[in-house]
Amino acid sequence: MEQDWIRGMIGGLMIGSAAAGLLLVNGRIMGASGILGGLADGSARGRARAEKLAFLAGLVAVPALLLALRLVPAEAARTHVTGNLAVLVAAGLLVGIGTRLANGCTSGHGVCGISRLSPRGLAATAAYLAAGILSLLVFRHLLHIV
């Protein structure tokens, strides 16, 4: 528990390094929702499709590999995600709609947008934080769903 901030810092450094690497090497802004959206709607083709698939594979495989090799303790991978399927589906739909409306997600706007002092990134991140706080207040404290 005392080392949670170290794990957070290491994770943040890894995300920042990946975003910087993608921008420096490919000239692209890293955004997980855009990567997933390009694969889902079929607009990513050829090399771009392969890059997007590799990014998503790494996003899933690296934490699984770290757990399998016991480089991180199992309790570090625990989440507080609800088991309520209806809540998960509704939350996923709301996140998907929000990222499409904002033309990006927290990785694109929050990590890359803020680091580049993009007004759109700052506004989108502020809106994401406000929506998250409001959602937590409503779903946890008023409706007692999560």
C-alpha cells in the first residue's frame, strides 16, 4: 500500500514515454479510443492497422505478462469494477459516446493534449473529470449502484 504512488509514477512515465515515442517517431497523437475506433470502423488499413493492433495487443499483453512473471503482485491488479453487467454496458456506451463527441479520450486529450497545452485537450480533460465526479456522486451515493 505504501508503494502505490511509485507504481502510479512508473505507469505514468510509461504512458508518457509511449505517447512521446509515437509522436516523435510517427508524428501521431496517442489516443486509445481513436486507435480502437479506427479498427472498429475499418478505416485503419495496411501499416496503420498493424500499428493499431500492435498497440492494443501491448496494452493487454504487457500487464498480463508482468502478472504472469510475478513482477507485480496480484493485489496490484485488483480493480473495483462492478459485477453488474447492466452498469458495465451503460458505462461503456457512455464512455464511447463521450470520446466520440470529444474526438478523443483521456489518453489523447489528458496525456498528449495537456502536455502540448492544447486548449481542446484542457477543456476535454476538465469535462471528463467533471463527468467522472458527477457519475460517482450519482451512481455511488445517490443510487447505490456501484
